[in-house]
Amino acid sequence: AEEISLCESSYNVPPDHRSTIYRELGVMLNAGIPLAKALDILIQSEATLYKHTLGTIRDKIRDGTPLSEAFANSFKKITEFELAIIKAGEHSGQLGTMLNNLTAFMNENETLRERTKNAFVYPSVILVAGILVASLMLGFLVPRTGAMLADYGVPLPWLTRCVIAIQQIIARWGIPAVLVACAIFVYLKRKWQSDENFRIKYEKLFFKIPLAGKGVTLLANLRFTITLPVLIKAGVPLPEAMLLAGNATGIKWIAQLVEYGADMVKRGTTLAEALNTIPPFSDTLPGWVEVGEASGDLAKMLEQASEKFKQQWERFIARCIALLEPVLMSIIGAFVLIIALSVLLPVLSLSKALL
């Protein structure tokens, strides 16, 4: 979801700590404890890391400020989604329940993020190990072997000459190339963050890449279907809920398309018809939504769709890892073999010459 820029008096409270605050407040509010008193209890808790922030929020509540506004002014990176859920709880009189629902959503979202990160730990270790081996071989083994053989006047095989030439190019131009690559990366990152048209243009291209496009489509569907039913249950109007769920995908192109879809819904179009105009959602999601709209329980069908997309996403990640590991091992193995041959072949030639 899109983050909100706040004033300098706000504090950077991480999502997991915000989730804990929401959960504890929700439990106390459902137990009948007044909001200001619940905040007092949180402040007095030894486990609370943000006593000053909570104290500021409590003082604003006592001055008559709504909780959503107090959070918006005090939590530096609170999202529009979180504020929408809290506002819905305030308007419906079910703030404790909405805070509990928000906590469950944030925990589920964090679990999904951690599973995805953990799935790529082992391939990342393999890749780093391969880069270290390559650096050691090209930086020390190859040049020393080449110098030793040159002293003996042994003619170098073509493979060895190629490897030494590559090593010399890297030694001469490696650092400038890395600096240029870093500069390009920083430029593209800033361009990506500041130029929405640039970002949307390349997001569209990313969806066309065979394997990566399928993965990002699944992830977008999953995030959308996780977010939307929570907002619907909270009583957020459907067009507004669509906008927040579109932002929750983290993809500007989809958020833009969902904005057009929300305008269609405002004009009387069904949600299923609106989603059918959004390419990443048009394959299966409209079918789920159409059933939900017909049955009168849209939120439940969206939750079932999110479970389906979650299973598909986890299978997709598992298959990618199963494919990535042997590919990385093969590349590293081939590189080590080439380096080994470039060293061993001239050594064998030297041995024959000495004999």
C-alpha cells in the first residue's frame, strides 16, 4: 500500500511494531477499556518500545483527535490501507474488531513476505559462493599460473590465453565498470520512484517476460484478494476499497488500471466486469467475483480466491527454486571447470617438456 508523507514530528515505527500496537489496543477495546486508558496501559508496559510516540497519541486522543488522525500524525510510514481500516472502525463503532482484523491482515502479509524471502536464501548463498570462487580464481590463481608458465617459456593454450585476457580486462576495467553500473542503478532507481510514467512503462514490459510475468501476476492477484475483503468487511465503500487494494499490489500500472475500474463501479458497472478490463486480473479473478456478487457474499469469495492464489504462489516459488538451484550449480561448475582446464592444460604441457 502507498505510504503517506507526514510531518517531522512523526516516528518511524516498523510494521511489526504497529501490528503489535493494533493487536493490544484491539484486545483492550473489545474488553471495554476506554481508548485513552488502553493507551496508558500500553505506555506503562515494559515491552513497549515507543512510549513517547504512544504518549503523544494519547494526548491527542484526550484533546478530541480521532485515533486514525493521531496515528497518521505520529507513525511515519503508516499506510493508507491501515488508516482506512481504522477510520472504518471509528465510523462503525467497531474499532476494536477492526484493529484485530488489521492485525491479522498485517501478520498474514508479513508471513507471505518472509516465506518469499526465505525461499531465495539458498540460491543466494550459492550465487555469492560462486562469485567469491570466481574472484579468487581470476584474481590470484590465473595470473600467478600465467606468470609462472611465461618464465618457463611454455606456449599457452588458447583457453588459457582467453582466460588471462578476461582477467586482465576485469583487472583494468572492473572497478570503473562497477562504478558505472552503480551510477546507472541509482539513476534508474530514482527515475523509477519519481517518474510514474517511466515506472508504468517498464512494469508493463515485466508482465510480458514468460516466467517472471507469471509470478508477478500471481503475486498481484494474491495481494489484491487479501486486501479487498478486509476493506469490504470493514464497511469501506467498494470504489475506495478497490483503490486501496490496487495500491496494496505495489504495482503502479495495476493501481492505475484499478482506478479506472473503480470509476466504472461508481457508474454502475459490476466489480467482475471492471476487473475483466484489467489484464493481470482478467483470467480467473472475475469468475470468483461474479459468484460472490451473485451470492451476496463477495468478501467470502474473495477470501477463497486469495487462498487459491496463495497456494499457486507457493507452488510457483517452489518450482522456481527447484529450477534455479541446478542452473546456478551448473553455471558455477562450468566456470570452475574452465578455470581448472586453463590452469591444468599448460601445466601438463610443462610437465611433458620437462620430461
